[in-house]
Amino acid sequence: MANKNIKKYFKYALGEIILVVIGILIAVGINNWNQQRQLNSANVELRRNVIKQLEKDILEIKKYESDLDTLQNHYLHFLDKEHDKNKLKPGDIVGTLLFKLNKMDSDTHLIEMIDNATLNESKASEKLLNLNSVYKLYLDEIKSVEELIFSTITDNLKEIERTQHWYADFITDLVCNDDCYEYLKNDTLHKARMASLRFLYVNGYGEIISALKNDLINYKLDLVTLGDE
């Protein structure tokens, strides 16, 4: 200052500050770029894992649809309707119709994967969020129909318990005697309840499952088409 060099030192200090700020901005930019790169890489891996899980879920639904087709033929058999005899499983018919809840095992792994992920702003991420919401809605619908089917089966068993003398032997030994078969095949009220159960399975539960399968297939195709966007 004594030599009147204050302007020189001020310019030097200002230059140092600018260099430090520029260095910080570059470091922040590199860090943000690296974080975004890691996020994008994680999202690509997530998309691939979701596609694999979709393939598993679709396969499981197709297997259940096959089981449901067998169940449908069991009901048609006892309702004296046209059916495919080759799809009947004689040793399992009575138990299946009277007290077994035939439901699809719902796998929530896909939902958990998306819920626990940090998504970027890509089109694939938007598609994943839509898939997640749709899947949850379907599972809620499936659960509601399952509860209705279970309630209907329970009410039917209570009616048999209340009115049929062979119920105690049947529920103990799980063997349907002649009186049991006679009741199942010919009792008008029981057949009406069986018709209602068939309707719930095929026209209620089955249609929801089929719609879910078709939507999952479409989401899988969309995610494959989007690639690593």
C-alpha cells in the first residue's frame, strides 16, 4: 500500500477468487454429471430387471389360466354342461369345488423394485411409473374378488354343514360318499351356488387376470422398444 500497489494486489486477489469459483463450478459440474451417469446406468439396469420380471409374471399368469381352464371344466361337469373331459382331475374335483380357494399367487417383486428405485426423467421411467400404478390397481381388484370367492365358498360350506348328514364324515375324511355325490350332482340350490362360483372365477377373477396379462405384455413390449432411453 505504501508503494501504491493496492490495485495490483486487488486484481491478483480477484483473479484468485475467480479461479477458485471456476474450480468449484467445474468440480460440481463433474460431480453432477457423474451422479446423473450413475443414475442413468441404474435406471437402465432397473428397466432390464423389470422386463425379466414381467416375463416371469406373464408366464405365471398363463400357468394360472391353464389351471383356471381345468377348474372351469370341473364346474361345467357338475353343472351338467358341455365340457372337456380330458381336462378333469377326478381325484381333485370335489375338494376343488367345495372348499379350495383357487387363486393366483401374486408376486409383488416388480412393484417393490420400482417403489425402491430412484428414477430419472426418461421416457422409460415414465413408463415404469405407469406400470407400477396399473399393477397395484390390478392387485387390489384381484384381492377384492378373492375375498368375495372365499366368502361364497365359506357360505356354501356352512349351508352343507347345516343341512347334510354326511358333512361330518366328508370334512373329517375328505371322502365324498354316494350321498355326497348325489347332493353335488342333483341338489338344485347347491348347483345354483356352484354356478355363481363358476361365474366369479371365470367372468370375474379370470377376466381380471387376462386383462392384467395383456397389459403386462404391452408394457414389456414398450420397455423393450424404448431401449436405454
